[in-house]
Amino acid sequence: MGDSLSAAGGRNNVGLQVGSVLGEYRLEKQLEAGEAGQVFLARHATTGTRYRLHILAVPTGLDAEARMLYLGYFQRQANRLAALQHPGILPLLLYGTHEGMPYLAYQDTPMESLSKHLAQHGPLDVRRAGLYLDQLAAALEYGHLQGILHRNLNTENIFIKQDGNLVVAAFGVLHILEQGDASRSDHAPGARYDPLFGMNEASSPAPEQVAGDSVDTPADVYALGAALYRMLTGHRVFRGSTLAEIAQQHQAAPVPPISTWRHDLPPALDGVIARAMAKDPRQRFAHPGELANAYHQIVAPSDSKRQPFVVPPAPALAPLKEAQSAPLKEKRKQAPAPMPRRKVLTYLVAGGSAAAAVTIVSIVGIHFLQGNTPTSVSTTTTTGGSTPGSNGSSTGGSTTTTQQGKVLAHVSDIPLNSDKQFPLTSSSNPGLLIHLQDNSFVAFDSTCTHAGCAVNYNPQDHLLECPCHGAVFDPSKNASVVQGPATTPLTSIPIAVNADGSITTSAS
């Protein structure tokens, strides 16, 4: 978020104006604009509800197949981001695409950016900085537990609400932008995507991000250290006339000591920030909470009111596996031709789980509603289920095995008319467990029998839909074909709903 200083071309800047209508939203005030997109205050035409609408620019270098794959990736990732529920993360309420423009709609909460607050009021005292550091660390820790990195934490997308607490915006959005930029067909052969695309002058990219390498939890720790530096000093760690110049300093220059700006802070804080922003990610704090603990050990070692973050010992730490597809260019080798135009739907996603099918026409307003928890479930064995596999259902994860078989979920985990992903060792796409409207459960391999794309469950139509060519299957009828080009049903997976509420399968 924020204006980007990057000069790289090849992106389709959105270029919308105040007063424009985007599907069901009228744009009332522009908040931000840059090559990665625009942010508006917008009002829903029917409900009158106001949102912060983030409209993402789609690279111009995408051909029809790459564009379809990118919009599908957007839908999957947006579905995962909408499942994030934490008081320190600005909630994503709606998402969709309109005339090929993907958008994210956030809650319109009265708030002020941390950048603006620091510019008006100067640096924070150690107590307030420590309080904000804890809130930011808690939000990041939560996101990491869900397998999602922020990737671009900075004081432009950290906001102070009216109650004085912080909330983080744009969680995970940079990953969506990176995937689109990496898929441009106008890149020279062998060229890498611009690792700074989507960032701004307030960004603090870790050295490995600047190099275009893979990132993990330490990248967010690095950005959190930079945010702490700015909270304490009122200044960014590095400055420059271009984003590339700033990024080069993040990659190579030492962090200026805090005493450059303030002389009333404990000198030991320089060591904390230096470790958080070490050039080598292996030398940083392993987790955001570990950084917060180290800060408080210096500024308030006897504070008994603060509850420290619990950080596992180093040998137990495992790298965060941020769920992501292989580069979209790789997928194009197996991607089918663009799907035909078909009925445009408004998708209602229950409980933040089921994902919407992607079309290159309009998909207007995907609403997240809480489903109803079933009051009774029969203990029977059923088959069926669909998987948003490539779509990324909101509640995927690991499974456990009991005497009854591999536990996929519990009845209470899946609201009526919603779905849950589970991994399949026998398929590159995940399985999908669906709670049907008749209160029964079914499970399927999500792989479309036409061309191998992963189907999605649409809770409005109660059908399984393929985003590639428009095939439709009915999960209540053993995933039989409702609409071609597929001619055979999805592969069903046997499941059992047990007396203890667990749902198990003997399938691998």
C-alpha cells in the first residue's frame, strides 16, 4: 500500500476515478495510488456499507492463459486471507473481480496510519513503543501460524484505531502481486520478476527479498525491527530518492544507531534492532515474539503485568511453509485453454471457507457469512466431496490418524453448506469435505475429470465448479456432471462420520 517508487513498467495501472462504479461499489475517495493498484473508500450500492476497496493492477504482459491462472490464484489467496481473524489484522470482508480487475474490500474503520502519527507527534516513548511492538508481534505470529507471511509490514500499512490499538493492513497482499508480476510473458527469457514490485518508500524489504530469493518468517522479523526503529526514532532506517536505492541499503548498509536520533534510550536497544535486521536471516530472532521479548527485557525487565511470548527452543523451530502455488509460468505448461464465457454468479462464501470459481467476466461481491453449526449428525459412511484444491479452501491443514482412520475434521469444524480441504497423497490437488444442506457429509478428489484443474464449491448454487473450462458437478449426487465439458463424475472418497463427531477416511 502507498505510492511505489519503483520505475519498472509493464503493469496495468487501474486508473479509476472518484465517482466510478466498480460492480456494486461506488468509489467515493481515493486513499492511495501506485503501480500496484489503488485504494478507495467505496460504498456498496445496495447496503450503503462503506469499505476500503483495494483494487489490484493486473500486469499487461499476461496472455489469456496466464491471466486466467493469475485470477484463479488471486481467488485462492484472497480466500485464505479472508479467513484471518485477529484483532490486530484488518479483516478482509469481501473479494472478487470485476471486468478483469481483482479487488479486496476491507472494513472501513476510523484510523490513522502510524506514519502519519509519527510525522505529527514525533517518536514514541519506550512504553508505548513496547505496547505497539507486542500488538504487531501478536498479529504476525497469528498470521504465521496460518501459514501466511505479511511480506511488506511498514508504517504505511500499520494503523492506529480510535481505541488506541494497532491494526495491520495488507496482510499477504504482496504475495498476490508477486505472483502476477512473475507471470508476465513480456519478461526477457530467464529474467526474474521485480522483487520490489508492490512496495513503497516506507517498505523495509529484507535482504533476501531484495535479492529475489525465497522468504520465510525472518523477513517479517526484519520488517518488524525496522518498524520498531521508526517508532523509537521517528525516522526510517534508510532513505533514498528511489526505492531501488533504499533497497540496496537494506541489502548492504549497516543500521544507523538509535543514538543518531535520540540519546535517552538504553544503548542495548541498538543490539536488539541490529539482530532483528541482520543481513543474514539465520542471525535474526526466529519469531516476532522473540524480538518483542528481547525489547522488554531491556526497557522493562521487572514488568510483571506483561505476558511474554512463548517461543519454542531453536531446535524445535520449523520453517514456515507459506502455502503457495508453483510459479504460474510453470503451471501454464499443463494449463487448459481459456474457459468459455458462462453464467456470471455472485458468490456467497459460508464461514469464510468455500472459494469462488474464477471467470474473466464479472464476479461481483463475494460475501463471507457465518454458517450454522449442525445440531445432529448421523453416524454413517458416505462418499463424495469436492476440493477447492488449487482454489485454496480456508481451512486446510494436517490430519491425524486413529483406529477409525485418518481424521479429516470434526463436525463442528464445518458449518452447514461449507467445505474444508484436506491433503491427498494420491493427487496433486487436495480433497474436499463438504457439509451438504441435508446435514450429510461427502468428500471428493477435487481434480476435474476434464483437464485436471481443481474444482471449487459454490455454496450459493450448492455445486462444484471448475474455474478452467466451466464444468459443473453436483456433490449431492455423487459429483455427477451437471455441465460439460467433463463427462465423468469426480472421484469420490469414502468417509465415516463417527459418534464422537470426528470425520475419518481410510483413503490415502
